Amino acid sequence: MSTRVPLPRPPRNRWTRRFLRRFPPAAPSGWTIGPPDFVGVGAQRSGSSWWFRVALDSHPSVVRVDTGLKELHYFDRFWDGDVPADFVGRYHRNFPRPAGGVTGEWTPRYMYDHWSLRLLRRAAPEARILVILRDPIERYRSALEAWRRPLSLGRSLEAIGGAVARSTYAPQLNHVFALFDRQQVLVLQYERCTANTAAEIERTWRFLGLDMEVASPATPSEAAQAPRPKPDLAAGSREELVTLLRPDVERVVELCPEIDVSLWPSFS
């Protein structure tokens, strides 16, 4: 397993987590601070938390302070352009490491929020960028499941509209590739990761320059988390979404030939 500094795990409380993002713990003695070696930027509801645990936390060279925060959401609050002069240094404080250690984070909404990618480019221009994509229809259904709690009609409609936009990957990928060299970006496919976990872990490790001699810890039981029940879509609604999203999927395959569209049955 990856190296951790044992700190008290924070309550599952958004205010405590927000404090930790703004004021990260001090670096352990002998560790250095600097830009992250890798940053995952998308996509939401596409298995990034599972992949972080299975593919990144499992490698002994990957280190992070154990505050329970895989997602820093550091750049979220700069949406209005009011960015402090020391925002880069503050971001780097989140990434202490010992000699030879590799560290980073994965905040899935960075790819969707245009200002986050631009600021990330300034704060970590050499970082390896990770993206994981999922069947756009299934990603949409997963997003709806997350919004099942009671909401006002206005907020519900806003969430549904945002869920469709987040399933439109090509504009988001174009923005990533405009800011980071293509060889600096690894695009994973959730369905390939679940079908051939060990091979995709090795692909991820190789991309990050990690020691390949470490035995992959993946087992069949870790292939994927048990899926939560997701809302069914009426036939007409599904067909409409497929028609709406098909041009985007075709563009995604042009941008990323490694995507196997046959694993997205609605579009194959």
C-alpha cells in the first residue's frame, strides 16, 4: 500500500474538509513540498475514487498525508477570477513527499470547470494528467442517482442539465489538450478498467513512471465496486440522449483512439 502519514481522519463534514483544503497539515520532518506529480481532472461519476484506491493508493511509492481527501477542489473557489498571488505556493503545500515519493490528487470537476484547468496549468505545468471516461449514458444515470435527495424543482432541473453537459466529453478533452501536451495526459476508460483491471493498473503505473516490479494488488473482487441502483430511463428519453450525445462520442474517439466504443453499447 502507499505510504501514509497517520493523522486523525476528519469528520465527514464539508466545513472541516474545506478547512483542510485551505490549510493543509504541515509536512512531516524530512519531507519536501512541491507541485503534484499527477492530477486527475475528470470525469465525475466515472469511477475515479475507485481507481485512485485500486491503482494509485496501492503502489508503495505513491504518498499522501492521510486526511482522507482524494479531492482537494482547490481551484473551485476561484471561479470569479479573484486569485491570490500566492495561490501556487498554497497549492503546493498540499503535496509533501519523502525522497523518491510520488504524490497528487484527483478532483473530477477540474476538467469541467474551465478556470480550474487554466490555474492548474500555472500551478503544476509538469504534472501528469489523468482522465477516466465512462459510457456517457451510464455516467448520466449515475449523476441522477447522486441527485435523488429532495431538491427544489429549480435545483433539480439545473442538476439534470449539468449531468448532460458533464457527459459531453469532447469540449472538456479539447480544453485539457490545449493546456497540456497530449503525451502528458492519460485517458482511461472505466469499462476497460473493470474488465482488465491488472493491465490498466500497469498502464497507469507506467504512465506515472512508477516501479513496475511491484506486484499488482488487483484481484477479481476489486474489479469494481458494487453498482448502486440507478434511475431507469424511459426508452424515448434514452434514444433522445443517444442522438444528442452521439456526435460528441464520435469526436471523443477521434481525439482518443484508445477509447473502445464497443464498450459503450448505446453508441457502438
